[in-house]
Amino acid sequence: MLIGVMLGILQGVTEWLPVSSEGVVSAFYGFVLDRPLSEAVAFALWLHMGTVLSVLVVFWRTLFDIARDVANTPKDPPRLFWYLLISTLVSVAIGFPMLLMLDDISERFGAAAMGIIGLLMFITGGLQLRRRDVGTRTREDLSIADALVAGVAQGFAALPGLSRSGLTVAALLTRGIERREALVLSFLMSVPVSLGAALFASRDTGLLTSGDAWLAMGVAAVVGLASMKALLAVADRINFALFVIIVGAAILAGATFQWLT
């Protein structure tokens, strides 16, 4: 039970930070319980159900408005609907095959792919830091290109060690999206893919009937709600160019560790 609580706390805190919550939770689960990687990853994906609940609690009104607008004007849905739909489809197209072949991809290409992505993000953050400009675009300005870029970023987060929130926020910032809006969009687009990943992980694993798994998910929801609100409260004061650099550096460090081990 204590391990479940600790895993839920880890998921709730790290899901919105520029570190891989899946990587952190999987590593802790595997180390403490001495379980195989496949089981550790399945449990980490299951905990995303908790942080999905956090998003639904905070942004239920936004999601309700999207559903209402689509129902009222199905031929002219809001831009945010198209953004979420396209980014989700792209994410699934890229990420789901990776999830199915996770062990093989990690062994063959994981470190190299992480290293390339980390280096590109590090360079991007450096360029943003030199420019010193701040994005001003909002959800009203979203384009298909924005959805494609964010969807690709979220899809690659299926690779172990890559932060979904870090990659998607960084991708949106490079598209000129306003700081807080980039966070909100990242939160919203996490709902369908994280829910799908959690349900996928629960198949044939016994998680649905495990009291510890449900406890950990509940803790992840509560802690995730608190950490999300804290991050939104300070969003306007965060140097997001530095944020992108930190994400890139963290990914490079993870790639180096994988290569050395």
C-alpha cells in the first residue's frame, strides 16, 4: 500500500514537469519491487488515468464547451476541437506502434532517438533565449500545422525517458503559442492519449482488480491536481526558453545514461 501511495505521488508530481513520469515511475517500480520492465511500464501507464482525472476536474468546462459547440454546429466545430482531434490521431499513429514494440525500439534506437531529440530541443531553447521574445498566439489562432507538430511531439513521448508534457509544451512554444496557453493545450491533449494508454496497459495485467493500483491512481489524481494548479499559477513567470533547454538537457542526460548502460 505504501509503495502504491509513493508511486501515485511520483506520477502526480512528475506528469507536468519536463521529466518523463513514465520513466521515473517505471524505474522506481522496477527497482523497489524487482519486477520486469513490461510490468513496470504497464503500471506507469495505468497511473496516467489519475492525472487524466486531474485535467478533467480543472478543465471540465472547456471540454464541455467543445462538445456543446460540436453538437450545435457540427459543420463548423471550434479550432480547439480540430487541434485536439488531429494531434490525437497523429500521436496515436506515431506512439502506438512504438508502444507495441517498446522493448525492441528501446534496445535498438532508444538512446540515439533520445539524443537527437534532446540536442534539437537544447538548440531550440538556446535560440529562443537569444531572441528574448514571447509567444502571443492563443487557441483562437491554432492551425493544422500546430496540431501536427504537437501531435508528433506527443507521439514520440512513447519512447522511454521522453517527457510528454515537456515535448508538447516545447513544441507549442516554438510555434509562438503564449506560455500559459501552451501549458493548457498540453494538458488538454493529454486526455485521450493518456486514457487510451492506461486502458491499453490494464489489459491482461490484473490492474483493474488491484486495490493498490486503484489507490495509486487516486493519489496520482489528487497530487496531479495540486501540481497542475501550482504550475498554472506561476506560468507567466516561468522562463520557457530555459524550460526547453532543461528538457533538452534532461533528455540528453537520459540518452547518455542509456548508452552507457
